[in-house]
Amino acid sequence: MASVDVIVPCYNYGRFLRECVESVLTQDGVAVRVLIIDDCSSDDSEQVGRSLAAEDPRVEFRRHEKNQGHIATYNEGLEWIAGDYCLLLSADDLITPGALQRAASFLDANASVGFVYGKVIRWKAEEVRPPHMLQAGFETVITPGAAWIRRLCEGGEPLTTSPEIVVRTSLQKQFGGYRTDLPHWADVEMLLRYAARSDIGYLDCEQAYYRIHRENMHNGFRGIREFEQRRMTFRAFFEESNLAIQDGASLKKLALRTLAENACWRAHQAFSQGDRKTSESCLQFARDTDPSIRSSKVYRRIRWKRLLGRTLWSFAAGCRNPIARRRLHSSGQRSDMQ
């Protein structure tokens, strides 16, 4: 029977903690251990965590006397893991019944795969948790690491969430911990390291629940801060990694170009919302990330928008739209007849 160690970092998520841990302890077909690390919470996380540890010998509880932040907490957990496989599961998330057995069985059967992930059910904390689908059979996919890296560079968006990812511990031990300078995208940088050395597995079934609420950690990294984290991640991976990355130079160029284009689209959105400051900061970011973005259609379009202003641009866009021109012409005819 495969063993899976689950790290549960917790900071003021006491109201979610029991449900999270119980979703692990009720898993069949694998030997599980759970480490709850309370990062000096001010709510009832400590009481809940100690109760869970007292109720089940598979649960260990630790509490920080001072808040150390999530990256230090994650890395502490990585030093603790010893099982065949491991999972980092935030205290506000859950895994579905059978998730660990499905992941472990897949990893057992495919030695070339470094980590495996599946579908995630997203739901709002204030709503009733939706049921998950019980699937007797499901498709599995193995993607070469280089192809997985290319997909990430082409889209510029994470291909995973977090609670659905089960990783091979032996490989994790080789990589060490998460980078402290990437508080928002350290998990993506870690997965890139995996993809540089292994294949990636995917299970076409529901493996985890991701709870959406106001205190979600990613809410602290929006707009330009998020773009900066993504740029730092790609640069760190391609420039500072000692891994032999196939087509590394071209992939880095692709990733930065995609990031610059995404920033331009965010500039368009901010312009439409009347937020000129964000629009300009996104354009500046795009230029700094990939100077050649200036010649792209998406960049030139937002530059014209900003030069004309929202009112003139809306009028010009309306004139270019055939339907709007017909309406304008029709309106003019009615005016003349009056």
C-alpha cells in the first residue's frame, strides 16, 4: 500500500480545518499521515488542530509562536515528508473521496511521472458544497515535461490550482523548498522544476475542492503585482535553474512575449474601466518585459485608445462597426425627416 504524506498549512482557517483534515483521513487504499502547521493563527486553529491530533495518531500538530509566512511554513512541511507521495493541501480546501488512491495508483504504474493532477471543483464558501462525480473509469494522460512547460509558456496562466496535485516525494527531496522571493508563484516555479525532469500526469476526474472566499491568498496579488511575480518566475526558472531545459532560450522568449501580451489585454480592460493608472502601468510592464511588443496589434490598439480617450475611441469604434453605422445612418435619416 502506497503512503501519502499531507501537509496542511493553516493561518486563521480554523473554521475550515476539521473538514479539510477529515477529507484526508477518510481516504481508502493508501496509508496517510497529516501534518498541520498553524502559522500563529489568532482564531481557533490551535484548538481545532490539537483536537484532531488527539483524536487520530496519523495527525501531527505544530504551532508557530511567531508568524513565519506561508513559504516558510510550506518548506517546514517538505522537510517532514517521508512517504512515497505527498500533497500540500491548504486548510480551506478539500480532496474528494478516493483522490489519493487514484493518484498513488497512477504514480505507482508510471515511474516517469513526477506529479499528477486532476479536475478541481470550485465553490463559494457561503454556498452549499456541490457533490462530486463518482467515476468508475476515467481517462489518464501523460504529457512529456517539455510539452507541459511549453503549454504554460504559451498560455501564461497556471495549468493547475493546488489541492489536486500529488507529487513524488523522492523527486521533491531533490528539489528542496519553495523560493521565498516568489510568494505568489512559488508553486508554479516548483512544478516547472518537476516538468524539466519528468513527465506530467493528468487524471480526467474530480480530485479536489477549491474553496472561494474573501481571504483566499491570491487576492493579495492582483494586477501588476501578479504580472511581476509571473515574470520573476519565468526568469528564475530559465535563467537561474541548473536543469537542462530543452529549447530553454526559445521557451523563455515565448513565456515573456505571452506575459507582455496578457499585460496589454489587462491595459485594455483597465482603460475600458476608466483606470488610466493601471492601464499605463500594464503597458510599461509589457514594454519592459518584451520591448518588441510595441510592434504588436494589441499594443498599438491600446496606444490609440489612450491617445484618443474613451469618448473619441467609443465614437470611432462605433463608426467602424457596420451595425453601428447603419443605426447612425438610420438615426440621421429620421432626424432629417423631422
